Amino acid sequence: MFNIVYTAWFLATKYFSRFSKWTSSLIILVIALTFLNLVVVSGLLVGLIEGSVLGIKELRTGEVFITPTKQNQYIKKYNELFSVLDNNKNIKGYAPRYVSNARLYKDYKTSIYRRAGEVDVDIYAAVTGIDFKKEKDFFGLDKKIIDGRWFIDSDVNSVILGNRLTAKADEELFTDERVLGDVRPGEIIEIKFGDKTYAPQKFQVIGIINSKQQEYDYGILIPSRELRGILGQGVLLGPDNVGVRIANNVEPAVVIDSIKASTDSTLINVRSTEESIGKYLGNIRKTFVLLSNALGTISIVVVTVMLFIVIFISVITKQRQIGILKGIGISPLTIKLSYMFLSFMYTFVGIAVGVLILVFLLIPYFDANPINFPFSDGILYVTLPGLITKIFLLFVMSIFAGFLPPYLITKRNTLNTILGR
Amino acid sequence: MENILQVRNLVKSFKDGDNFKKILNEINLDVPKGQFLSIIGESGAGKSTLVYQMSLLDVPTSGSISIFGKDTSGLNIKEQAKFRLNNFGYIFQDSALIKELNVLENVKLSLLAKGISNKKAEEMSKEILTKVGLGSMINRYPSEISGGEKQRVAISRAIVGKPSIVFADEPTANLDHVTSEKIMGELKKISDELKMTIIMITHELKYAQGADRIIEISDGNIISDSIIKK
């Protein structure tokens, strides 16, 4: 058997090295493109959702997300919860958020950006009271400021506005989207918190945030100490959610279990990012995976057919040569194996070229330039097991494509093959 | 002398419309070991068909072919290939070299298939190629050498594995007179020095006369069988 494999490999290497350079380059290019199509298209499709999940995890939920149970509108006994979180060595940090409704009003009469025909507007939005130091340290929210700056200790009557509440005059909006208009850092807006018992107050916009998180981009951020000062602890009874950042190499489940063990489970839900994103994103993710698999299957079929055609044409044009090889005693198995190896070689080089393009060009490119989608920064999502599976599938199909044409020729009568009849 | 090849009542028919046309008609032939046999005849006489059957490249309609006393009719495709590899050498009309392989690789290919190591196969191939005067051309490809040189490579490929029988199908067909003479000289040398059995088809009597024996075929029958006295 060794001599069969060795002779087949010997023949395949000679076919490969003596094949037309242009044809070989073209075959390799098509395989490389197919491989990239297989990996990149599916990687980007899934990457849209993964980017969104990643964004949620990085900016909002952390690895563990704590919310009140359905029966409660806010997290009760939060001081006990904070104490549990402070004493858990597996937790790097956490950030509680307090949410209230507000009516925002922009006085265009005082705006330096006022344009002719613009009228004063008011809109309703959610106000999130945050611990800005914790949000900065553990969730990196400060890095999402696209205009202006993040909070500092000395800030008073300052807010950060979600970018979806602002819009340039020529900017296209989503249907039914209500915006304040072209508000920029330094401008004053009026905010009326809670119900009508609270008088409107003037705030300076110090920054605009674009986090791709609906809760922030369609709302305003304010230091929680200030929000609680305005509304009073009697209205703002407790945080609406707490994002928890856990230590590296610790499973979220371990932290979740330990928090649950020390707190009242009737008051709070303690969940991982995956659990907290809910069925909606999960279903989109499943759909995109399905879609990418369907596209991937088409790519694999295309490359299999292409390789089949290449090998088939090669075999047909070498029909007599195959007959001569059989005639001088080279076994049909050796001949079939030689073409399988040839197909394997093309696939190997094509995939290698594809991997090089992927690793040294596409992944760094998409890392540096995420695709700007309204709900996420689309990333190129490639996992090693997924990559290996796709490479394996390509090899299996290439071997099949390399086997069938010589199988059809070698089973014919040797003499007929030699004489080409 | 011991017979290396025995043909008994060999018939080969082809379908011709609704009928079957007999190309070989009850052929009987014994070939002793070491004999240089020439087969001559007009085009379409059946000489190539006879060689194809004897060399196991084709399957006869009826009759038997025994090599070393063993009936070959029971061999399947895989066994036939192995039998050809181990016992036969072939020289085709147009040399039939593999264009992707250089001269040395063309010769050593069958040795590799036999399981001989690459190093040993190269040694054996170089030795044969040097003997036929191609020692300096081992790295050239078939497209880079002349017709006569190609045929000498084909001869080297046929004999490098020291087969029991070498089949040569009109080895001088596409060559000029001088080159043909050289090729015939090589075959004669192989017959004399290596004592290999050679069965050669030719349509030129002068080349056939270099053999030990000539049989003439006409309409699928052996019409003459003569030993050449030297």
C-alpha cells in the first residue's frame, strides 16, 4: 500500500508543478476566494449579532447582569447586594444604574446652532443615573463619547446626551424618531424629571455618546448622585440594574451561584450576558447562523463543482496518458489517488492563501474598522473550531471532486483508454 | 526451450452493426523464453490485436493465454495491472511518455510502483539511460527531446524493471531511417545481452529480420511462422 500512496503522491506533485501556472493560479485564487466567502460572509453575518452581544456585555451587562424580579420595579435591599458584590473576590467591579423618565426641551432661541425655520422641540426620553467612575473603570463607557467629554467630579448640572436624540439638519432619521435637533456640547437643555411635581431645570450638555446601546443612545446620562439629589431617595428607591464585571478566568456561573446564595432570589434576577440578552437577539443569531450556513453550503458546492470540472477536464485530456499508466502496470488506485492528491494540493494552497488573507488582512482590517450598524459594531466573527470545520469540509469535498473523474476513466477498458475510443 | 507464453485457440471479435467481426481467428502460438519474435502483416491484419491480448491490455473473446504456464483469463483488473507491472515491459508506437515527468522520472515511475525505493529506482534508471546514450538528458522533459530519444526513453522504461517479456508495438513507426536503425539496434542488444523475450510488431520486413523468429498474420490467421537463421 505504501508504494501505491508514494507513487500517487509522486505523480500528483509532478502534475501540480507542471500544470499551467496561469491555470493553477486561477484555481488557487478561486479556492481562496471560496474559502474567504465561506468564512467572511458567515463571519460578518454572525458578527453583526456577536458584535451586538459583545457591545451589550462590554458596555452594559458585564458578565453578570442583575435586575429586579418581575414583581419589583427596582432592586430592593440594594445595599445588602452591594455588600455581597464588594466582598466577592471573583468580581472586579460593578455599576448600578438608576432610570427615570424625563421630558427634554431645547430652547432654540438661545442656540448658536439655530437655523431658519427651526422651532423649539421637546421630547421624552429615559434618564439614566450612573456612577460615572465605575462606568469608566469597568465598562469603558467614556470611550464611546463622540463629541465633548466624559463626566468629572466637579461637574454640576451636566448631562451627556445620546446621539440618537441629536441630529444634523440633513441627517436621515428612523421612522417616528423624535430628536432634539442639532445639539452640541456646551449647549443648555431643559429637563423636567418625573411627573409634574418637578420643575424643569437647565443642564449643560457636556458630551454626546454613541454606544450602540439603545438605553444610552436614546436617553441621557447623568451622575446618579445628582439624579438622586433631584428626585430624592423617596422617588428613586433603588437601581434598575447592576452590571457586574468579573475577574478573568472565572466562569460567570460560579459568580452567579455565589451571588444567588447570598441574596434573596425573590427580589433579583442574576443572569449571565447570554441569559440576559433574551430570546430576541438569540433568535436573530440563530437565523444568521442558519443563513450563513446556507451561503456556506452554496460556496462549498461551487468549489466542489469547480474542482470537479478542473480535474475532469484534466483527466479527459489525459485519458490516453491514464491508459498508458494503466498499461505499464500503474494500478487504478494509484491513478485515482494521484488526482485526489492533486485536488488536495490545490485546496491546501487555496486555503493557505485564504488563511493568510484572513489573518493578515481581513481580521486586522475589521478589528480596526468595525462595520457601523445602528445596533452594533459589526465584527468579523471567526472561531477556531468553526474555521477548522470549514477547512475540513473543503478538504472532504475536494477529495471527492478529485476522486470521481479518474474513477470514471480508470474503470474503463485499458486498451480503449489508450486508443482513446 | 521452455515456453514463456502460450496462446491457445485465441479469438477476438468486435461488434460490427448487428454482426460480430472476427479479428483473430483461433490463433495458436508458443513463444520460448528469450526469443525475439517479430509479428508482421498488413494494416488491419490483426497483429496489434494479437499483441494487445497477449499483453493483457485487452480481454479475448475466447481462448486462453498462459504466461509461465499460468492461465491469465481469471485475473481481475487489479491483478492484471500487477501482472503487467511485474512481468511486462511496453514500448508504444509514439513512445507514450508522461509529459509532466522528465526522462529520469518517466523511467523510474514503474520501479516506484513496484515498491523500489526512490534512491534505488534512480540508480537503476540512470544506469539504463546511460546504456542507451541518454545519461546527459535525464532532467529533460519529453517536449525537449527528439522522437528517437523519446523512443529510447520508452525502451529504458520498458526494460528497467527487468521484465520477462517486452512488447513493442511498431517502435520505429514514426522515426526516420537512421533513428529506426538505432532503435532496432537497441532492441537487438537487449535481446542478446539481457536475454529478454521480445515480441515486436512491425510492418517493415527488414526490421523484422533482425529478430529470431517472424510470424506473419493475415485476416486474423497466422499464415507463416519462420525461424531466422543467423
